[in-house]
Amino acid sequence: MHQRIRFGVLTLSAALVASSLSGCGFQSIPQALNKVEAAVAEVTNQYKRRVDLIPNLVRTVKGYASHEKETLSAVISARARATQMTIDPSNSTPEQIQAYQSAQGGLSQALGRLMMVSERYPDLKADRQFRELQAQLEGTENRIAIARQRHIESIREFNDLVTVPPSSITNSLLYQHEKMAQWTLDDAERAEAERAPEVAF
């Protein structure tokens, strides 16, 4: 009888300890870190998808508008800058994030100018491959905006856990995580992410 009572008390104690630890960030801090890493992986995956579409897009445009060398060169250069930049969410500084965002933003602007050039070439606009690439690019731009918004939210959740009690106490005792540098959405991107899935260049 005493063994049953002792076993019951030990089981209850273990359950209480596990419950208190999970409520104090013992599990939630590592889970939040995993969520941030998954979110940044999705952002970079969508940026890579966009970069992979560009060579075919440039070739198609060049076939109809080869004398638009300045615009085509700007896209190729912006793509090269964007592919040289990488980001580590757990060790990134605000300056690194800004540089990464700047490179990706430069590519977005160059692509926007390329799409404007296409308006001057009816044969290009009518080309099936160009229309397919344009649709894929527009869809990717929308996914980028949504993925970035999710990433920003996951960083906010992680930062709350490592700075707000009681989970911040667990962090200071067990993990010693610092706040992560936050990404930003500009007003246009925020509006885009909140809209129905449609991106127009």
C-alpha cells in the first residue's frame, strides 16, 4: 500500500515538475528557436526559387528586346548580389539582415523594371513562355512576402520568450539566448502579405 502511495506521489511530482518547466520556457524556448529556423529556411527557399527563374526570364526577354541591355544587365547584376548574400538567423546582426534585405530588394526593383520594359513589346507579352515565367515570378513574390511576415512573427515570439518572465528566467539559467535581430516589412510588403494571393509588377 505504501509503495503505491509513494509511486503515486512520485508520478504526481514528476508531472508537476514537467508542467512547470514547460510553462517556464523549458520546452517553448527551443521550440520557438526551431520555428524561427524553419521560417527563415522558407524565406530563403522562396528567394532561391525567384533567383532560379531569372536566367530563363532574361533569355526570353533578350529574344524580343536584345537592345534593352541596361535593364537586362541590371537584373543579372542584382541577381549576382542577391545570391552572394546568406543569412544565419541565430547569429545575424541588424546590419547583416539589412544588407541581405537590401540585396533582395535591389533584385525586386530590377525585376520590376524588366516587367515594365516588357510592356513595350507586344510580341514578348504574347509569348507563352514569358507569360508562364511571369506568372511563376508573381506567385513567388507573393510567397516571399508571406514567408517574411511569418518569419518576423516567429522572431517576435522567440524574443518574447527570452526576455519576458517567467520564461526569461529559464532562458538565463539554461540557454542564455540573446534577442534575435528583427527583419522588417515595409508598408508595401505588409499590405501585400495581408492581401489575397496576387502580386502585380
